[in-house]
Amino acid sequence: MVGTPFYSRQLRLCQSMRWKLWSGFYAVDSYLLEHDLEYFALRSAAGLIDVSPLCKYLVRGHDSAALLSHIMVRNIAKLGVGRVAYTCWCDDAGKVIGDGTVMRRDEHEFLVTTTDPCFSWLCRFLYGYSARVHDVTDDLAALALQGPYARDILVSVSGTAIGDMRYFAARDVLVAGRPIWVSRTGYTGDLGYELWIPRADALDVWDALLTAGQSYALRPAGLMALDMCRIEAGYILKHVEYHSALHALIEARKSSPYEIGLGWTVQLDRSPFVGQRALQLEARTRSPWRLAGLDIDWSETEALYRRHGLPPALSTEPWRTSIPVYRDRARQHQVGYATSGTWSPLLKKNIALATLRTNCAVPGTRLQIAMQVEHERHAVTATVHSPRFFDPARKTSVAI
Amino acid sequence: MSSPWDTIVIGGGLSGLSAAVTLARADQRTLLLEQRAATGGLAAPGRFDTGAVAPPVRQDNGMLPLGLLRHLRLAKHGLTAKHAVPALHVLLQEGGCITVRSNASQTEASIARHHAADAKNYRRYAGLAQKVAPALARLLQHPGPANGIRALPLILKGLRWWKMPAMHELLRLAPMSAQDFLDQWFVTDSLKAALAIPAFQAAWGGPFYPFGALHILIQEALSSHFVTGGMAAVATSLERAAVHHGVTIQTGNRAERILLASDGTVRGVQLADGATIAAPSVIAACSPRVVYQQLIEHRHLDQGFLWQARHLKSRGTTAHLALLLNSVPEALAPRARCAPGIEALEQSFDKMKQGEIPEAFALEIEVHADPPALSVLAHFVPHTVQGGWTSEARRELAHRILAPLKPHLPGPVLSSRLLTPEDLELDYQLPGGHLYHVERSPDQMLAQPLHGWKPPAKGLYLASSGTTHGGGSVCTSGLVAARALLRAKKQSRLEMRRTRRF
Amino acid sequence: MSFGHRYDVIVIGAGHNGLICAAYLAKAGRRVLVLERRHVLGGAAVSEELYPGFTFSVASYVVSLFRPHIIRDLDLARHGYHVIPMDCAFQPLPQGRGLARWSDPDRTRREVAHFSRHDAEVYPEFSLAMTRMGLLAKAVIDRAPPVLGSLRPSNVRAWARLGRAYRHLGPHLQHVAQKLFTMSAADFLDLWFESPILKGPLAASGIIGTFKGVRTPGTAYVLLHHYMGEIDGAFRSWGFSRGGTGGVSMACARAACAYGAEIRTEASVSKVLVQGGRARGVVLDNGDDFEAEVIVSNLDPRRTLEGLVGAPHLPSRLTEQLRRYKYDGSSGKVNLALDGVPTFACRPSVGDHMRGDIVIAPDVDYLERAYDEAKYGTWSSRPFINAVIPSLTDPSVAPPGKHILSCFVQYAPYHLNQGTWQEERDRFGDAVVDTLASYMPDLKDRILFRQVLTPWDMEQQFGLTEGNIFHGELSLEQLFFQRPVPGMAHYRTPIASLFLCGSGTHPGGGIMGASGELAAKTILGHPT
Ligand SMILES: Cc1cc2nc3c(=O)[nH]c(=O)nc-3n(C[C@H](O)[C@H](O)[C@H](O)COP(=O)(O)OP(=O)(O)OC[C@H]3O[C@@H](n4cnc5c(N)ncnc54)[C@H](O)[C@@H]3O)c2cc1C
């Protein structure tokens, strides 16, 4: 196991000693003893998250656009230079293998980033294309600067006017005198940027950001705070909301893009891409599953605790165990399962992301989710909600 | 899109020709594209430097399925079948020769001159081959759409006649190595080595390698229909039949791509010069590796399918040497085999694995009369030799192949023509240089849903030695593919009529 | 005829299979006697103190496929069954840091990526495919195999079960399965991997115990063994038995005794008495005789039927088949006592990489060359070696600070074309030590004691015919309903009341226990 390029800094900052393994890297779960302080930094000021373990690939060559259009469900050929697209990729049967972003650096160069290694998958399609795939995971450090003040911090540290940078745009910026790539993307569902930094400059950029950030209450944030944010924003996570079709032991564990809320990324009517035929078929019929949000009824929860003479005591940490969801209170008819959830300190709601039978996934539908209170199993009403619990205008708006 | 052609056949080898004839006889407008200057593929005669006709690479192994070919009426186009299996001389390492004839007692007598026990056992050995022949014939020459696990019912049917012990017997024998298999009957080393040759032809492996027995059995069981004039005669008569039935043959014309529409159905073929020819169906009678790795655009293929296609094995280990002579060498005519011995061959195989030219080879010799010439297939020649096939290396190879034959030749060699596996690959578009296009290893014979009969794109059919029906059994795959195509056409016509009615 | 003693069942041979068979039978209330030729129990799964203070796993050295349900059925943990898992498979290389594969997938990926990024990522896909194949194999190994041609409902059901397991795989994996059962290990690995270095140790597991090369068809399926443990519910099943592999056998023996079985050592059976087509009893070398309703033999088929029963009692077809049944032992063993931990030149620290499997198989060609040398009847001068240092994990086997290096070596063909194994033994041992010393420069200075076991020695010592460690080659034509020979695959023999329970029966060799268990169930008439 190894640390990311920021390991030496993190080691000093991580008071809680709470670490996690992410793709073979040590990653901080929470720096502070109370992770929700980091959450609040992300939501009300700004947070700096080390996302270097993301796998990063540069795809270069004349046919790189055609190649990526062939692999991705989204038509990458149409992506403008300096733009980023979020997409997923599937196997022949239209089942999702991975999801991530594709940044068009120039006409013939793309940066693909994703949570799990996919070098060999990208290379599988090279035949007949003039393109090459370079794994730059270890060469590029990555930071996510997220939160309402992210823009101000970035402006102050780079001295560049990036206020006009649109959502999902990318450009080259100088930070602390180092050229880095910045994209206006993120995993918190808020205003934010992701910074792609040559490994050698990583610590300088980190230091510059934290110094400049002092005036804006910037905090380094760990994965737990990030997880809370992404659940509020309704963003799915591989291995949690879905499993790669390449690594699923049984058919039932595979999902199509339509079933995990990525239907909007699929562009069907165009040149052939992997899984096209299967997806065309699925688009015409109805997928059996849907991704949805669940708003777990608070007063019922409270009442359950009260029955035991207890105040409601939910953990403030996000969870990601599969919990069955039923149509009925008697827990006879299961209609899906929640995959991850959290107490949302901002919304004051207990929320979850769930995979539900399509007919039950209509917002407003009242379902029952299993809940254990004081060693007893109960069911609590959970109302189907769009997965986007938190979606501020500043996420996409441009500063003038 | 209207097109002057119903079907384009890519590749004018025996499979391609038989497919084209079958189609044309069913009134299909058929175009045949052949990249070489003449049709016939590996069965087409070559030329010596002197200009004389050289025997083709493909030798007559007696496995032409005459029953199947009957409806092509090749007799009308000049093909005559011999009903007796021609004699086979086995040149012994220690001098002398055993002649194997269809008459077992003659063979016995011939072996008895060298080894009494071997002679006695020969009868049992030949009897076994006779016993398994019908089942193997059903299995390998059956024209039905069978491959992979779907062949299972067929196999069971094929085995129906057998009492249980016999079935166990085949199951036990088939996975054996050539060595273990032949050791059961024979002692004479070079006789064993000679009998083992079909195993080397079929799949990558020496005499110690498992499943050699299967190929020896197949050869012994199915080798019964020889033709006058050898494989070249088959090619000529097939071409005549094709022309007669109206097939348009374009030689020297190479298909570069099979064009597919976005829904994966065949649109036509693109030629080397960029021109395209439209047609609703294509029979690809060339190496499956060429089809999957060059002719079809990968974006049209499933990943799982491609994964399989990419890993087709076709490691060729056979070279062909044609020799022009003064007169016919009677000692070798009509055909002969010569191999140093089981262990010596395995050593040759080891040498070959390391990219060296072995000392001795397993040779299959066919004698041609007009002009007097020898066709020699030599096994365990590396595809690429260390340092490449320089002219010295080639000379060395020819020299070593020739050495054991020298004493049997009536006079000097007037001219020779050598094709290494690498030459075969380049000349005949056979990736890997395997004469059967892909190895007939057990995993590729039975366990091959891929290059069998089911096409990966609508309107595309595969017909070549590389398919389930290919290999030793010449032409079958062409017939199978053509029939499948015709059946599909008929079905879609019926369907169309049905929909029109409603 | 009169007999000295009467039992319900006599088990000949106290290998782990014999002991397990005895335990199951005794548990079912039978009066069982186990007769073992040697002074120790365990057969090829045995621990012996060959050098003062050092307990060697003389023959088999790691426990892999032991059926977990047997541990539960016989309560073996209570009787001392204790297997410590291994975390790493380490492949030292002449250059670089070598390749270590760990239980943690990310750690493995990082290591493999040094050789091929592609392979590193495909590795989990390969493991997944193998796990699925393992599910198929599990349907096969935990039951007596169905036979061809019988329409008995149980037989038809068994085939149907297999058919279902196969269909369940889906088309892609069916294709993989077909390849797995027919291809060579090297070819099969080519379907996934490009690096010959990674393929080396992977392919090596396909040749263990067979006299075949990595490019010989039929070796691919043996790769499965490495993935079987994952699906057994006994995760991390590869490991060291505490106190050596004899610990497993001793646990089985204690269980058998606890259920009331009687075990006698130094009781070599010389003959099975057959009367009217039934086995009636056994006679020992010293002339003692014992009578029993049922005789079970833990010896391999040839030793049992030709050696103890005798050809006159057998149908001639069977004698012919037994003659053809292939042994061709090809493995040797070198056991070393060391006065300290040796150091690997490529990864000098004493670390976790030394606590697992150490594989000398630098690449596929190396293995193929080792085979090419041996197939003509000489031992490989640069052999494939699978070494372990159990004392780094289990301090009970060596004095403090001292260590055991246990090396399984291939190829050492039983049939030498020149000389005898007595003459060649030491030179063979030297070649093994030299090969190891090229990776561990300080090895030679640390050796206190050396034992070299050639296939010939194994035949003499353990009664393994032709030194085959699995009681007969694990090749396709000798497996499943054809093991040991067609028509005799159900632990029965043509002699009524004589049964087989050794590794020469389905599902084959290795410290698995399945043969013993299934034989016992067959004898008891339980459905298997
Ligand atoms: C060197 C070596 C290394 C191995 N490594 C491993 C490994 O790492 N992992 C693994 O899983 N497997 C390994 N194996 C294989 C495994 O050990 C055997 O397959 C297994 O132990 C066989 O068990 P068994 O009970 O069937 O037979 P055996 O253990 O062979 O038992 C037969 C018994 O019968 C006794 N006997 C013989 N003749 C007579 C007679 N006339 N009268 C009375 N008794 C008699 C013998 O002494 C012996 O005790 C290895 C084997 C060897 C030889």
C-alpha cells in the first residue's frame, strides 16, 4: 500500500487516524475527530479533498475521439475542446462496467478519470484506431476543491479570472506558478473544481491552496464528508450503487445505465458503440430497476425510539450496507434495497439512495424501509424522492 | 440497395469453390474473389523456376467426402475417384520399407519381414479404425449446423451403434498421445513415427502430446476416397463446375473489408483498391483469423466474441517442398511417409519450439507423374527460424528434408520449390501458417462456438478449413455454409410472404 | 478358513483418506480396524522428526483443498486440525524485485503492474472466471461421479445437476469452461495474460504432480485447484497445517479413534483373501489374519488389485486397464533444515513474502524447458520448485531461530533412461539446492541437514506406485467417471465387498479427504 502524493501533509493533519484503502492508496476517511465539521466546511465554506487515487488515463492520437465514442455510451466525438463529459461504459450486453469523466484537452487528446482501473478495457478496443492509452494515474495528483467559496479561493491562488468558467468546462491554470489543469467538476453536488496536478508540483499546490484558503475557512476534508455530500447530491458510487459487469459474479448484480440513473448519458442513435444493440432494446422496453432517493420519515423514526424510551440516536456517519425496502409495513413484499444513506445535517433529513422496482420508483410513493431500533426490527415509511436532495443553483451558475 | 450479386464468396480455395458451385446451382448470382492469380488455394498447382508445373501444397489424404460432393456432379467436370486406397510406403530408418495397403494381409506380410509381432498387431489396429470410422464420419462430415455443445446430441447419435465398452474405448483412446496410442500395438519405431504423422498435421504438438490419437484415428478411419490427379484435379474440376454454373470468378482481387450496416447485417465487400461491391450475403472462405482480425470492423463485433476470435491458435509447423525430377521414383510412388522415430521426432519438435531447424522431420510424400515431381510435407519446421529465413537457412532446411529421400530418388533434383510456414502465411493469407487455417486442437475442434457455423453478422457465413467442418475433410465446410445460406434465404422469403399476406 | 479377529470393516492403509473413511464408518457404528504398514500415520500427509528438533512435512507440505464439511462432520478442529493461512505467493526473479501476489487485490495489482499493466487489471477478471469455474467443479468433486450410460434415476439426476451447473455459466463462461478442460495451462493463460513472468507461477500450478509440460493439453484444468478454496466457505484455504501436514492426518486418526476405530501401525497387509468373488479378510506380512465384512483399501488401484488381490481373481479386461493406468511419477522433494532464515537476493528483507508459497518458475519457457529435459528420462537440471518455509509461520516445527525449507521439485521422472535413482539422488539434490542458491546466495551456508526424496524413494517409503503423488496421473482420461478406470469409478471393485478409498479414486489426489468420505458413504449406502 502506498500514500498519495499528499501523504506527508495528510499524515500531519489527520488527527483522527481514520484512514481507508482506496484502490491500494491510503486515503483519509476524516481528518478531524468529528467528520461533520468537514461536511460543513464543504457545504458552507470550502473543502479540499485528495482524489489522487482516481485512475487517470490520457488517450492520444488521431482516432482518440472515435475510439472513445466507440467505448463510451456518450458520443465523445461531439465533445468540445475544453469540455468535460460525465459518462459510463458498458459491455456488449449493455451492463455498466464503469463511470467517470472524459476531458477533451485538445482535438486529439482526452483525459479519462474513473474510480477503478480500466486501462485494459480501454486498450481492448485499440485495434483499427490510431490512438494510444497512457496510464497517468501515478503521474497526476488530483485535488477536489469544493464548496461555495471554491471559486474565490481558486481565483486568489491563481490570480486568473475563472469566474466565467462554465459547469463541466476545463482549462489550464497557473497555481503557485505551476501549470495545472482545472475542470469545473466534482462529486459534492456544489460549486467546485477538480485540479489535475503534475506529481512533482503536488505539494506546492496543496500548500498554496491551504494558505490562500485560510481566509475562506478552507479545510481539508476526508472521504466520509465527501460521501455525505455525494449522497445528498444523488451521485452513485461504483461497488456501492452498482457493480462492474466485468467483476459481477452473477447476472443479477449487473446493471444497465438506465437502472442506475445514468440513462441520460446514453446517446443511442449514432455510430456503433459497445452495448448499443442491447441498450437500444432496453430503451424501447422498460428497465426493471430504477435509482431513486428515499426520504426516511423522521417522526416515525422518533416514535420508534420513543417506544423504547429513547431519544432518536442515529449515527451521523454515512452508511453503505444494503437495506431491504418493502411495499408494505408487514415486510412481505420487497420492492428494492437501499444502497447507501446518511443523515443530512443541512436538510435535517434521513436520506438514502435506493434501487427500486421501476413501478415503485415514482416520486411521492410511500414505501417501507427496514430499521433496527434497540435490537428490534421495524419498518419506517420512506417516501420516494428524486436522488437530487441537494442541488443549489451555484453548482452550475457562472459568476459575472 | 439493389446489387448484381446475391452472394460474394471470399476465397477461391476448395471450400470457397464448393460453396460457390452449390450457390450457383441454386440460381444464386455468385461472385468469387480470389486474391491469388489462380483459384484452388492450397490445392492449386504451383510453378517451378523452370516453368514446369509443381504439385500443390495440399496432398490427397483420402478424406474427400465424395458422398457429399456427388451432387456437385464433379465427375461431369473431369474428376474420377479411385475406390481403392493407394499403397503407402513407410521408409524405415534402419533401411527397407513397409508397404501399407488396403488389403490387410498384404500389409501384414510386408510388416512381418521386419517385425513379426507388429505384423500381427496391425490387424487389430486396422480393425479398430474400421470400428470407429462410421461414428467419426457422422461427426465430422455431417452437414448439419452443429458446433460446440449443440453438437452433443449429434455425438451421442453418432455413438449410438456402440456398445458401452466401445464408447469407453474411444473416450480412453482419443486423449492419448500418438506415442502412447501406437505403443499399444507396435514396436518398430519409424513405423510408429510414420503412422503418427496425421497428429502433427492437425495440431501443434509432438508425438508426446495428448490427443494425437484422435487425429490418427480420424485419418485412418476416414481416408478412403482418393481421386485421380490429386487435389489439383479436384480444384480444376470445381473451377470448371463453377464456370459452368455461372459463377463469376475474379482472381487477383483481394477483399479488404466486409462491409456491415449499422444493424450488423452484411452490405457487401470493399476491395483493395477501395471499390465496393454490394451484396446481401458473403461467404468468407478464408482463414477465420483473417475474417475476424482484418475483414470485419471490430466495432461490429461483440467483445466476448472478439476475445475468442483474437485467441484462435494457428501455429503452423509444416513446410512444403516440391521437387522436379527426371523420372518417377517408383520406390516412393504413389505415396510414402518417412520419419526417424517417435523420440527423435519429439526432439525435433523441441528444436522447433526454440526456433531452430531440427535435424530430421516427419515427411509425407506424394508422387506426381506429369511432370515427374515429388510433393513433400515436412513437419516440425519453425514458423520463423532464429535469424529469419535467410537463403542459407532455407537451403539448410531443404537439404535436411531431402537427406532421407536421396537414396530413393532416380536421378538429380532438377528444380525445387520450398514454402516455409512463414511463406505459407504470406502467400496464402494464413495467419500463423497453419495448413488447416486454425489448429485442430481439442479445444478448437469441439469447443468452438465461434468459427463454426453461426455467423457473427447477419448474412455472413464462414466456410473454410478453419471451421468445425474443415480441416482434413475437404470441401465440407463450403457445402455446409452454402446450404445454411440457402436455408436462411428460403426462410426469410417465406416470412416475407407470410407478412405480406397479413 | 478360520480367522484371528473379526471386524465389520478393515481399512488398509492409514493415509488421510483411509483415516477419514474409517472415521465416517466408525461414526456410523461400524467396528473398524485400520492397518498401516509404517510406524507413523498419514501416508503422504505425514510429519516426521527427521533431524533433532525439526518436524518436517516429509511429503505433502501445504493444505489446500481439504473439504471443509469433513472438518465439521468429524469435528476435526477439536481433534487438532489447525491450518494457518498463507497470504502470499512469491516468485523470485534473477533481476528486479520478483513478483509477489497477495490476498489483497490492490496490492497484487500494483505488483503485477510492474510487468504488465494489462495483466494487472485483468487478473481480477481471471480470478472471477476461475471462481465461476470452481462452482462448476464443486458440483463435481463433492459427489461420486455420475457414470455414462446408466439410466438409474440417481445417475440421471446427477447428470442433470451437472448440466444445470453448466448452463448456469452463460455462453461466455461455457466457452471458457470448454477451454479449461481441454487446453494446456500456458495456452489457457494466454487467453488473459501477456506477461510470461506472471504466467510462470500461474501455469506451474497446472503441472504439479503430473508428468506433463505447461504446454501440454489437459493441464489447464488443474489451475482450478487454486481457486476452489474461495468458494468452499472455508476462505483462505491454502495454508500450513500446524505441526506439519501430519497434523491433518493425526486429527483424522484421533477422530476415528474417538468414534471407536482401532488403528494398528507396522501392520503391512500382504494379501486380501478372496473367496467366491468376495473379499473375506486380510493377511499381514507377519502372518496375522483378520476377517471383515468389508475391506477398504487406501492404496492405489494397481497396488490393491494386482498386489493384494492378485490377477487370477480379476477379469482380464481390468488387468489390461490397470496396466494402462498411468502413474509416471515426476516429482521429487528436498527437505532442508536451516540454521537461520535465508535471504532472497531480489527482496532481501525477511518479510511476509517469505511466509507463503515460494515459486521458482521465472517464466513459461523455463517450465517448458524443464519438461523438455525430463520427458526423455532425465531429471530437470533447472527444475520448477515450489518451496515453503513453514517455520516462519508455525514456530512449533523448528527450534527457535532455526528454519525448515521444504521444496517440492519437478521434474524428476520415475523412469530414468540412464542410471538409477540411488545413484542420481544426490546429484539431483545438488541441482535443486544450486537452483535455489541462485536466488538465495546464503542458502548453502545455512544447511544443517538435507533429505532428498526421489520418486523411487517415495515408492519405497510411502508405497506410492511409481512415485506418483496422486496415486495416478490427473489427466483427463483418468478423471471423473473414468477414475481410476472406466466402469470402476464408484469406489467399488469387481470383488464384492472390496472398496477403494485412496487418491486413485474420484476426485483424485491432494489432501482433500473427499475420496475417503465418498467411499465411506458408498459403503454405508448413503446417497452421495
Ligand atoms: C512429495 C509430495 C508432496 C505433496 N504435496 C502436496 C501438497 O502440498 N498439498 C496437497 O494437497 N497434496 C500434496 N501431495 C499429495 C497428497 O499428499 C496425496 O495425494 C495424499 O496425501 C494421498 O492420500 P491418500 O490417503 O489417498 O494416500 P496415502 O497418503 O498414499 O496413504 C496410503 C497409506 O497406505 C499405506 N500402505 C501402503 N501399503 C500398505 C500395505 N501393504 N499395508 C498397509 N498399509 C499400506 C501407506 O504407508 C500410506 O500410509 C503431495 C504428495 C507428495 C508425495
